[in-house]
Amino acid sequence: MRDDVLDDQHDLVAMIESAGWDVTETELSVYESPWMDDESPEATVTITARKPYPPDEDDDSDYRVK
């Protein structure tokens, strides 16, 4: 695995966490681009995160568990 790709993944996770999210899972895929003629690698990062929000006191939705 390329160190620069892992560094980018780490930076993305740090940005999300600094915004108050809890990162629960990451997936990193590195592959050769099917759209480029050269052999430049591309990466896809999938990040799963959660962030609880305080309840809205004025929310009277029938779909909210009370």
C-alpha cells in the first residue's frame, strides 16, 4: 500500500473527527484507473461515521420514538 494514500486517508478521518463525528469504519481501495491510459493508481476511501444530535424539543413528528 502506498504511504501517500494512507496519509490521505488519515487526513480525511482527522477532518471528519474534528467536525465532531465518530468514525466507526474505513475502507480503502487502491487500483489502476480504468479511465486513464497510463498506469496511474486511483484510490477510493469509504468512511462510515456517526454523530448524535440533541433532540429537538419542538419536534412532534409521528415517526419519532418518544
